[in-house]
Amino acid sequence: MADPSANGSNSATAVIKPRLKESFKKSRTFGPVFTGGAIAVSPDASTLYSTIEEDVVVLDVASGEQRRRISPNADTITALAIQPDTKSLIVATRALQLIALDPVTGTTQRSWKGHEAPVLVMDIESTSTLVATGSADSTVKVWDIAGAFCTHNFKGHSGVVSSIKFHKLTLVSGGEDGAIRVWDLHKRACVAVLKNHVSVVRGLTFLGDDGRTLVSAGRDKVICVWDVPSRKTTRVIPIYDALEAVQPAGQDRPNHVVCAGEKGQLHLVDTSKNADRPERSTPLASAGHSITHLLGASPEAGTVVAVTSDHNIAFLDTDNDFAKSKQLVGFNDEVIDVTFTGPDSKYLAVATNSNEIKLFNTETHDAELFTGHDGVVFCLAGSKDGHWLASGSKDKTARLWQVSIDDEGRPALHARASLVGHTESVGAIALSRKGGNFAVTGSQDRTIKLWDLKAVMSTVSDDAGEDAEPAAMVTVRAKFTVKAHDKDINSVAVAPNDRIFATASQDKSAKVWSTENGKLVGELRGHRRGLWRCAFSPVDQVLATSAGDKTIKLWNLKDFTCLRTFEGHTHSVLNVMFVSFGTQLLSSGSDGLVKLWTIKTNECVATLDAHEDRVWALASRGVDDGVVVSGGADSVIQVWEDSTVEEQEKRLKAEQDLIVKEQDLSNYLLKKDYKNAILLALSLNKPYRILKIVEEVMRHRQDATSISGSAAIDSALGSLPLPQVEKLLTFARDWNTHAKSSAVAHVVFRVLLEHHPLDALLTLAEIKPLADAVIAYTERHVNRLDEWVTQSYLLDYTIHAMDGMSIGGNGAPGWADLDADVDGDVGMADGRVEDEDGAVVKGGKRKRSD
């Protein structure tokens, strides 16, 4: 290998002896948990129940990890609710079924037919006894959950039932006709119709424990406050937003509610005052997105959950002025690029198919979203110290962001510079590796630009607050621009010494440039398809490239020749990076696989499979790249941890255990303890040892009454559990393919058939192909034995025909003398005896005459 200093690498890194990696294990998965539709939260706000088409996802809020995924029915889920005691999760499907699920195990407790049209809204009363459903068939029904039967069927709405709410034994429902109906479960009738809305009523909630005050929110952009006993409106408060939900504002604000809707803002409203606008409106959703749900937990939990139309889920602390305590991303869409950033690389910056940059806490799944670009963000690059992040976008600009962490440990991005000059989308970006304070960008306009960022970085302190962000934003012009390629530039990379940088393009070439003046240093050609990524080795003067021709190439930067080619992906290789101090490569492709390569041997040592679509993004963290992240078009971000040492320890322990068991097996054989020997050989997967044991037992037959020759072996085989029976049948099937061992196979078949019920054997997964193979070879064995019997008669006939011939000469005894016994009967080759008339009279051995 070349001197590491030639590439400007740190001397401390150079003396570390690299340890080759052999395997990675899944650590955390940032996958889709909500794609729109029904969603609910547990009373203590610790668990979220969301939907992905036909499935319910049970999510632990604290860790962000998915506890389980439940598939109750092969149809879309239209509504769901969790019991206050959390013992049952009630879901409604488009197939008109209502299903009660155990939220812990995911099993179905009961199911029943619901309405004549899909259920759209649902609520469960406080004792967890009854569930009310509102349907597109204009009816409201109340069901006994334990008995799965309908207790009430209310009719009166003239359209779709759009909202529903219990308060003890009073039920209120709102419809698309703007009317709110109050139902008394004791009287089984509608006791009031509240009319003030002129559009769909989407939210209903009660204030206080007495049930006197009802608040409704509608798409007519107003909130109505109702006195339920008098059936009158006490206040109508304009919100100027088409509302989708309303919830109480918490114990500290007994007269306040929060509502949200089309504008993506959370509105705080005091219902005790006549006002012409909300008390406060706070943006929660990204521009152009609405808030579709507000979920209320119990008052003690102090949490309201806001769900946006772009599938983000924010947990708001009612005791802390609705500050965001946590945010989960329900659906990432296509993950285009990822990079670690922040102190200790704790946060993961992610570019998805949107104009937002998402920062994930890799330990808690908490996410922050930041906007600034006007188009989709295509690429990201982080500085070595974690304080800076660069992004490139479809809006033809790149941006430099400062990363900061607030007192509560939440990250923030502050846009400090806008890099303006490209005429097409910026698809590639890289920051200096050695602290040179510059960025390089590549664009679809086929040019590369180098940007001097010293002035920006030196004037901004690391602890700048959010209030300083607007003033700190500056526009930077390029230091130089070079027409680099004939097609789109997909990747740029800066060398560890900051003296050169490389570009990779769809024109099937990679090029190396000087960072000083932008002059071309060298050109790398050899790929047969367009290049997707290039990466510099951290220690050697080597560049890696990946391309659409399914290969990765390693290039010498001294003479620009190809050193190695790595083949193994079945589709385009979209990303490549060096790991293990430059001794290994990690690559990802359109085949959804991530592969680990050892450069010295040119071999793929591990294949990581966690994606169902193209894997665009790769990033690593740690001095030795012990943590790796992959992101794909399937909306999955997978965190991998190096498990080489763990796997080696497991392998060493397994080898030690195998040695001990092999010794035990030898001891059993020496003691002729065949029963334990067979059981141990089965667990060790040693079919040859079992074959020899059974052969030995059959040869000596110590017990004539047993099938195998040993009652202990018959008992051992007869008491095997079904998985072991299936394994032994597989061994016997293989033995049965050879005439030499077929007898042993059939002894095993007979023992198993006599000791295990046929019904149990038929439940084995592989019983049919096993039986087919056994029957086919057994028929061949039977045919062969029949042929031998036929040939034995021919031999008998030949010998009998030779009885009268004397072949000895000089008075020597002939065949007739040899085959005749003292009574004159004739002995045959198989031991049978014929009399003078040719009839077989007995079996016996031929006797030589004296």
C-alpha cells in the first residue's frame, strides 16, 4: 500500500491496524409506519396505532421502534380506536368488517359485520364497553365490544357521518350536512339536532366532566361552542382555516381548545370569550400540507398528537405551551441521500423526495424537518467536525447549513449561505475533508463549481441562535466553473488532502481535478455504462467508482489505471464507499442489496439484505466505520452495526461445542450406546454416522423381536419429535437412492411408520416430495430384486441340466456326484432340494458325496 501521508490522512489513523469486517447486523430501522388514513394513540400517549393500507402498526413512542405489525384482514382499514383500558383495538375495514384485536399479541379476539357502507369514524366510551361507529351509509351504530352485537342503530343524518364523540351515555355525531345530532343511549333516540355549521363537521369534543359544553369544528372555518342542555350555540369563533379536528387544550386551560386543518397550523382558542380570531396560531406542517388529525390522550398524559398530510406525527406537550416533545416521520418516500452530522455524529441528515432536510436522532427516531430549498433535495455532504451540512437541490442552488444543538438536545439547521450559479439541478456536492472551507458541486448542466466558504464559516460562531439565522444568510459565487462532462454529473468527491477532487458522470467517465485552479489532472475510462458514484480511499492514492454496468472499479491515481474490478451485483451499482481504513469497500445497488468487499482478495465477504428497491444512499460513522446506514427507494433507512467480533465469538463457541459433542458421540459408540448415539448424531446433522450405527445393529440383531435389531433404537426413533422425524426421513430418502444402503433406509421407514401416526406424518411440510422420491427408488429396488430371482432360476436350470455330465476325468467325481445327497435327491444353487421327478421337497445345503 502507498504511504498514507500521500493522501493527507491523519498520522494517528495510519498507525491503527485495520480489522477487516465480516458481517453486519440490523440495529435500527427507520421504515414506513403511517401512510395516511386511520390513526390512534393510547391514553398514556406511550403507544401509537397507525395504518399502512391493510396493516396496523403498533409503535413504541419513546424508542420509535415498531413493536409489531398486525394484518387483521386483506382489505384497507378505514377507522380504528383503542379501548381506554387498552385491552382491545377495534378496526373497521373496507370489507365492512369490525374486528377486535389484541394489541399485545395481534390476534383477533372477535369480528362481526358492521354497516352497509364503510365505517369512517369511531369512538369508544370511557368504560371500554361500547364502541360507536359512523358510516358512509348515514347511520350511527353502537356495539357491545365483548358480545360483538349491536345495541343501538341511529338514523337521521342525510349524508356521510364525519365525526363522533362519546360522553358517558350521551353520543354526539356530526355529518357532512353540517348538522350535529345528540343521541341518548337510555332513550334510544335523538334528543337534539344542533345546526350552525354550513359545511362538514370534522371535530367534536366536550369540555369539562359534566358534559354541558360541546365544541365543534368544521370545514366552514369556524368553531361553535354549544350548551348541550339548552341545545343552543353560545359562541361562534372564526378561525379562517378549514378545520379537520379539535381537542381540549389541557388541564391548565379548561376553557381552551386546539384545532387544526387545511393551513397546517395549530390554533389555540379560548371558548369562554367572544373573539374574531384564534388566540394563537402556530405552523406545524410544511408549506402546502395540512393537519389531518388531532389525537387526544388522557388529561394526565398532557399530550396532543398532530398528524400532517405528509405523514409526520408531532407530539405536543400541553403543559409546556404545546412545545414539540417528539416528532416521528411516518413515511419517508424515496430516500435519496444520507449523511451523519452533529456532535459525535449522533444525527442522521436525510434527503428524500421532498424539499425538506430531515434530521433523525439515531437513538430515539425523533426527527426535525427543515425547509429552505424550493425544489427536491438531491444530495447532502457533512463536514468532518459535524458543524456544517451542505445540500444540493432541484432548484439549481446549493446551501450551506450550520448545525446546532439546543439546551434540550434537539438539533437545528441554520441556512448560512446560498450557492447560486448553476443553470440546472445540483445533483452532487462535497465539502473539503481537511478543513479547507470550500465546497464542490456538480450539476445536470454538466459543469462543476468550487465555492470558497472561508468568509462564511469564519464569521459565524458555533453557538449562533435561531434568531440570527435570517441575518446570517449570504449568497456566494463560485471561485471557478469548469465544463466537466458530456452528460449529467452524478457524484463529486474531495480527496483527504483537499488538493484534488473527482467527478463521476453518466458519460461513462470519471475525472480528477485540481482544487487550486480547476485544471484536469486525469481521466478514468473503462466502465461500459454511466457512473453513479466515486469515492477516495482515506489512506491510499486510490479512487473507487461504481456504475450502471454492475461493477465497481478501483483506480490508481498515479497513472490513472484500473487496479481491480469487483463484480457481484446483478443490477446497477448506485453507491460505493471505503470502510475499515480503506481496506474494504461497501456498495449498494438497484438490486436492493448492500455488499461488503475485501480489496486485497477481491471477494464479497457479506451481503446485507434489508431493502425491496434501489439503495441510493450509504453513510458510515465511527473511526472504524462500525455503524453503517443504507437508504433506499422503498422508504426504508436501515442502520447496521458491525457484528464481526460477535459472529467470530459465536463461531468459536460453536466449534468448541462441536468438538465436545463429537467426543460424546465417539464415547457412545465405544459403549455401544446406540440410542444416545443416534439422537446426538441427529442433532449434529451426521447422516453417515446414523447409517453406520443402524447397519451395525442390523448385522448383530441382539433383539430378534425388534424391527431394527435393537428395541432401544426402535424406541428412540419412535419417540422423536416431528422436526427430527422429518430430518431422519430426509436422511433415509438419500440412503434409499443407493442399493447398498436401501435396506437400512427401509428399516428406518418401517420404524417411523409403526411408531408415529400417519396423520402426524402428513403434517410435515416436505412429506409429499419425500414420499415421491422414496416410492420412485423403492420401485427400482423391487424391480432389481425380481430380476435377481428370475436369474437364480436360470442358474438352477443350468446346473440341473449338467447333472449327467462327468467333467472330472479319470474317475473324478462329476457335478452329479457333488449335487446328490445320500438319498439321491438333487441340491440346487439356492439350497433347495429336488427329488428324482424334479419336485422341490425341502431346503438345505448341497452335500458332497463320499
